[in-house]
Amino acid sequence: MKTAIWYMALWICTIAPGILAMPGTSAKFITLDEAIDIARNHTARGGMVDGNLEVAEQNYHANKINFYLPEISIKGSVPNYKKDESYRFFGGADQKQLYKTRNINYNSFIELNQSLLTGGDITITANLLSSDERYPNTREGVEPGININEESREGFFTISYIQPLLKPSDSKYDLNNTKNDFEIARLTEIQEETALKKEVIETYLGLLQASVKREMQTDKFRSARLKADIDSVKLIDGVISEEDLLVSRSKRLDAELDKFEIEMESVELKREMAILLDFDVEGELNQIEPEVTEHLDETDKQHLITSWEASVPILKAELEYARAKRAADYKSAGHGLTGDLKANYSTGQGTVETDGISEDIDTRGWEISLDFTYPLWDGGSSGAEIKSARLQAEQARLEFHREKQNSRAEIINIINQLDVSYRRLEIMRKQVDLARNRLEIARGRFDDGHISEITFLESKTLFLETRVKYLEELETYLLNKAELDGKYIAQ
């Protein structure tokens, strides 16, 4: 009776369908969906996946905003003191003399940089200048050593405009690149999420399989040990030879070694799961076997197949090709004849006080220039850069077309594999039920003493082997489902 109760408790804890637990009665139960959610949203690794996208998004929006709002900077300095002594002609002097000059000034400004949709840049600067100068008076008839003291308080306002000609705009080139980087990062995030999800599925299902295998190897070891003990008695009775006993003992050692290996595998898988979820490695974790309740219908399959050109790998390859082609065009366009249209306008107002006499000043000035550049020879470095950029663009183009050729076939193949796995799971579920029924019958016969413990353990091992095969197929199905989900942007 005690034996029957013990086996019933063992079956409830470790064999009952739906729940397979790691050792520890107080451990927390966690579903596969919960494990994926924790790994994605509550771990350092999941945060890094989001962080890469966040950085790319901020870079893009920062560049984009500069086409509508200027970059503003404020600069200034503490008062600057300068003293100079020189022996030279100064001003209207008719001979060289030793002159001493002194200058105390303070300068600060606010600068606004604005990128334009034309590709040009405009810079607006407001300056505030305060200076206190002393320098020799060199007017005719003035005795040497007489200085002039001059104090200035001036404000300047300057507008500068630069428009590149015959070459791409740096600001628009940077904006387009950061936009590409953001879009690529968004698609890369989906791929990294899929990779993380598949890793959690593999580890989670691997732990479930290890739990069953550990129980199965324990039973195999017990059966081998019983067989070896029985063969020892048979040898004494002369029923078997000593060679048969050695074979029996060797099988027991093999079973013990297999039991040790699966225990080590369980420990390693447990450690991997803890790392994936940022859990305590020493903590216990119980898992609940996932169920496949829904499968793709024909409408969903056709929609996925017809939408293959909108899949993540193709979109990413297309963006990478566009970025590489833009870089090649940028290098090429900047190598030949280029130019810049420059325009400046400045105005200033303030007061200048010289030896007690104060005067107001009002100045204006403007400039316009058109500069061209044509490189004659640079040792071939520019040509090498252009050729390298063109080769990278061609490689990106080939990768894009290769991805287009492969993606549709891959999607169809994954859908077919899902169909096969789903049908196999239905069959295997029935096999598990049959093996469970056989185990129930064997347990009843063992409790009544009609069969030996070895025969009962064989039935139990058959049930566990069937469970392992089912879990392996379930892992294949879930991995293919995750791979298919990762092919498309979630709507």
C-alpha cells in the first residue's frame, strides 16, 4: 500500500501532463509567455534592445528638428587682460620707439545655427563686446609716452549663409542617414526580440524535457540496478554465467552515467534560464507546459505569403542598400568640381569713449562670394574612397536581391513546417494518452503484484520517452512560430 501511495505521489509531481517542475516545492510557477515577457521587458538585455532603438530615434529627431528649429549656443569669457611691449614704428611715428599697449576686454555671444531644406546653413550671431584699451598717442606734436585711453561698448549682429553648389548637402546627408539608422534600428529590434524569444523558448522547453529525461534516467537506473541485483542471485543459483552478470552491471553503470549527465544538463539549463530572466541562479523555478490552442488558418497563411515583400529582412536589406548607395553618391559628387555660395551681413551699434569724449557708432557691412574648388591630384585617395563606397553599395544591392529571392521561400517553408508540426503534435498527444493509459494499467497490476517492478518501470519509461518526443516537437513548433512572427512588423 505504501508503495502504491509513493508512486501515485511521484506521478502527480513529475509525470502528470501539463506541469513539469524543477525540484523545490515552494518554487514559483511561470508560464512560457511570462518568461518571454520578463526577458523582453524586465531584464538588462531587453533594456539594451530598447536602448539601441532609443538612441537611433533620438539622433534622427535631433537632426530633423534642426530643419525647423535652430541649434542655439551661448558662449562667453571672463574679462581678458593683455599687455604688450614692442619696439617698432607705431601709427604716424617717424622713428622706432618702445611702445606699451594694454587691453582689457570681455566678449560673449549667442549663436543660432539653422539647416535649410535647400541644403544650406544659416548662422545668426549676436555679439556683445566690452573693451578697455590703452595705447600710445602717435599724433604729430605729441610728446612721447603719452597714452590714449579708450573704452568701447559695442553690440554686433551677423547673419551668414552658405549654400553648397554641385555637391550634396552635408546636413541633408546626415539627416537621411540618421533616418535610415532609425528605421534600420526599428527592424533590428524586431530581429533581436525574435532571437531573444527563441532563446527563451529553447531554454524553457529544454528544461521541461530535462525534467522528464531526469525522471526517465532515474527509472532506467533503478531498473538496471534491480536487474543487476537479480542477476547476482541468478549467478549464485547457476542460472546465468559470470559474463552475463558483468554485462548487467555494465548496463547499470551506463544508466548511472546517463543519469549524472542529464542532471548536469538540467543544472546548466536552469542557470541559462536564470541568466535570461535576471533571476537568482540558486532560486527554484517551476514551469508550466505551453499548449498549442490555435493554428494558422488558410486566410492567415495566404496573407503572410502574399505580404512577403513587406517582411522585416527585405525591408532592412532595402534600407541598408539605400544607405550604401547614398554614401557612394555622396563620395562621388564631392570629388569633382564643387562650390559654395556665401553671403554675410553684419551691423553693429555702441559707444566709444576716448579720453573722456564719447561717440556713438553705427556700422553696417555685407559680403557675397562664390567659391569653386576642383581637385587636380591627391595621389588617388579620393578615387579609392569612391571605388570602395561603390563596391559596398553593390554588395548591399546583391544582399537585397538575395534576400528578396530567399524570403518568400523561407516564409512558405516555415508555414509548411508549422502545418507538419501541428499535425505531428496532434498524433503525439494521442500517443501520450495511450502511453499514460498503459502506465495506469501497469501501475494497477504492479500494486496487485501481477508484474515486477522492472516491468512497471519499463511502462513508465515508455510514457516518459513519449513525453520527451512530444516536447521536442512542441519546441520545434514554437520556434518556427516565433521565427514567422519575427518576419513581420506587428500591426
